[in-house]
Amino acid sequence: MIKIIVIGAMGRMGRLIIQTITDDPETELCGAVEVIGHKDIGNDVGTLCGLGTLGLPLVDQLEKVIEGADCIIDFSTPRATLENIKIAAENGIPTVIGTTGLSGRREMKQIKLAAKKIPVLLSPNMSIGMNILFKVVQDVARYTKGRFDIDILDIHHRTKKDVPSGTALKLAEYVARARGVDPKKSIHFMKHETDFKRDPDEIKIMASRIGDIVGEHTVFFGGKGESIEITHRASNRQNFAEGAVLAAKWIVNQKKGLYNMFDVLGLNE
């Protein structure tokens, strides 16, 4: 039985991950963490998630539940994640990070530092289907280089804070590298222009935050007289939760280092 701590436990993803852990015969919830001052601190996590009493109170510090844990799944905030990964590394606990907004140099430096001590899996999207899309778009980008332009459409619910999403940025990064161009120079965000000229190497990201859409990403490859569109559409968040738990079950058997969902799914082979 793999004992898992969930950080960001009362968020949309946190609740689903807790439910997935309790439904999986190979995993057990051993801790649930939220921010200091959260209104539900001290209450039973199972009751809060509609699962019945689990005998586990919601806590506001990782240190209170880390003893005896086999793995941590973190879907919190960038600031909290950087604090949590330090504690995880100090205690030798493998960690799965699904927190978005961790693209900065400082954040990645700290995560890589932790990965020298423990296995860390970092992915902006835990969905199996999306990770297959990550793989497929690289091949299409490579084969269409010099012939097709690339745009990415990123659609999410109206309350999503990061624009564009980590998933859209990762898609853009993958296609840029597949075409042999620098992501920092080639990735741009759609804005108002009156004298637009298309650079053959640029990758445009268009974002929409509307309604209650869980997540939809389309990569457009436009050529002369033809186009290719590849879309991943998430109808609910359960697929992300199942991917996160799958990642946790995989990471506990790995050596120290930094991994992603490609490693879990065998897409690097």
C-alpha cells in the first residue's frame, strides 16, 4: 500500500485526487494539507470530500503528516510548492508536482536541486491523452517545418488564473524544440497589431477564459491549401486525478532525478 499526502487538498484537483486515492486498492491517503488559515483546518478530510469519515484531519503544515509517507502529490501554488519540495527533499519523500506557473528560472532551479536528493515528477498536465498529444505534435511539427505555420488555442474556465496555461506553454515549447528553434524567441502571445507580419518560426498562443470549460487545447498547422488541427478536450478533471495517482505509484520506485509524464507512460522510449 502506497501512502500518499495531498497538498492543495481542498482545491478542485485536490479533492478529486483524494477520492481517486481512496478508490485505488494500491494507495492510501495519509495526509491532506492546505494553507494556513483555511476555514476547514482540523476537520475530517473524508467528510469534507463527501467520502465519509477517514480519521484524517486537514492540516496546515506538511511537517505534521510527513512521517510514514511514501509520496507527496502537490497541486498548490508556486510559492507553496517551492517550500514543500524543500521539506520533501529533506525527508526523502518522492514528489509529484502538478502545480502550474512553475516556469521561471528560479523555480526550476529549486526543483532541480530537490531532484538531486529525491525522485521528482513535474508535469503541467497529468492527463494521459494530453501527454500523447505532447508526443504527436512534435512529430507533426518536425515533418511540416518550412511548410506550415503553427498556432495554439488555449481554452479554460473563466476562473483559471494563469494565462496562457502551463499546458499551452508546454505544447509551444515541444513544437519549437521539434523545429529546432529557441522557445524563448519563437513563442509569442496573440495581441492587437496593425502591421502584422508572420515570422515562419514563430508560434502564436491564443487564450480564452470562458464559462466552465475544463480544458481544451488545439494545435493548428496551416500550410498552402491545407491545414492540420489536433485537439485534446477534457470533459472532466477525473483524468487529471487518475494521471496524478498513476504518477505517484510510478515515482515511488524510481531513483532520484527529475521526471515527467512521458517517463510514466513510456513515451520517451
